[in-house]
Amino acid sequence: MSEPVRLSKRMSELGLCSRREADEWISRGWVRVDGAVVSVLGSKVLPNQKITIERQASAEQAQRVTILLNKPVGYVSGQAEDGYQPAVTLVKASTRWTGDRSPIRFQPSQLRSLVPAGRLDIDSVGLLVLTQDGRIAKHLIGEDSTVDKEYLVRVQYTRPGRLPDSDLKRLNHGLSLDGKPLRPAKVRWQNDDQLSFTLREGKKRQIRRMCELVGLKVVGLKRVRIGGVTLGDLPPGQWRYLRPDERF
């Protein structure tokens, strides 16, 4: 016999929404289990029970926006810290990219619960995803996310000569951070002083720390792609909506 699990956890596992959204929908009476409304938080279900959501929940979810921002240096990804502005302060009508073809009209209510799905350090630039949709956040930063992220990294070698091939191989696979081996990455030279990194994990300051281990100093770092979504021509400090045909 399978063990019962919390309804909100099961809804998240099924990809219906995030746990926080599930709790909100349950308390509003928008969730049914085997056809009966369940409105008590913390309720448990068996894995074989059928969970459905009311039309209002689907409609609310359809209105949630996901925004792509080209983050400049000097902004933090999440909460304001040490006097630095969070990247979300750049999302306003005046900074929307004129090349954005989305028919969605910007409204200040879209800033409510708009959270970064992943981080970019204060001194890094490029593609930052801000979303109101818990499913997208879970897909990009959940424990078992397999979405790869690509970065262009300008480096200086701090040792004599140039980076040996054996150290380039270690950047691809073989380094450890915080006592744990890193997942395999794809690292290759783009030109004399720039590497392309493609990673499937995002430990804090991971690329800078990987580079330090082989004698490279990072002088510039830009994220250019997350899964199937690229930064493209989006100018620094501007944003656009994720298009319906784009998939991470």
C-alpha cells in the first residue's frame, strides 16, 4: 500500500503548480480529489487518487507572466542587499524592449510575486528569468532540474604560458566544490580570452570558483541561454515577455 502524501506536494510532483500555489488554491476551494472539493491545508492523498483543479485556477495561471531581463552589472538577482537594487526594479513600462512582439500589456500587478528563477551574481550580466509561474521556477531551479545554461566567460590566465589542455578537461569534468564533485559541464574556447561554459547546476559563484581552481581569473561573465531560450538582441537593462512558442 502506498503512503499518503500532502496534497500540495502531490500537486507539485504532478507539475500542476508550485506548493505555495497549491496551498493558495486549496484554501480557495479550487482543488478536487476524486471529484470532491478539498479545502483543508495539509490534507493528504494517495498517489492513485485523481486531482483536478477548477477553471478559476487554470485561468489565473494562464495570466501569470514570465519575463526575460538582460541584467546589467550592479543589480542583485533577488532581494535588495547591501544597498544594491534588485533586478526586478528594472521591469517597468519604460524599459520594455521595443523589439518585444508579445501582445501582453504591461501592468504593475505583474510585478506581484514576480521572482527570479535562478540567480546571476551582482558582477555578472545577461539572461535572468523572472516569473509568476511556480511551474517554471520549479522546472528551472528545482532539485532535479536538467535545464542547461550557457555562459560566455572572459578570462585571464594567472600562471605562465597558457591553460594546459589537461586543465580544460578538468573544467569539463573532474573538479569539486564544497567537497562535492561537480556534474559534467561543457567548456570550450570561443577565442583567445573567452570560454563558453554550459552547466546543468548553479552553485554560488560556481564558474568563478571553477576558474580559480585552474589558475584562470574571470574578468567578465554573461549568461546567453537557458535551455531553449536565448538572450538574443535584448539590450542590457531591458526586458521582454517569454513568447508562447518558447520553451526552456
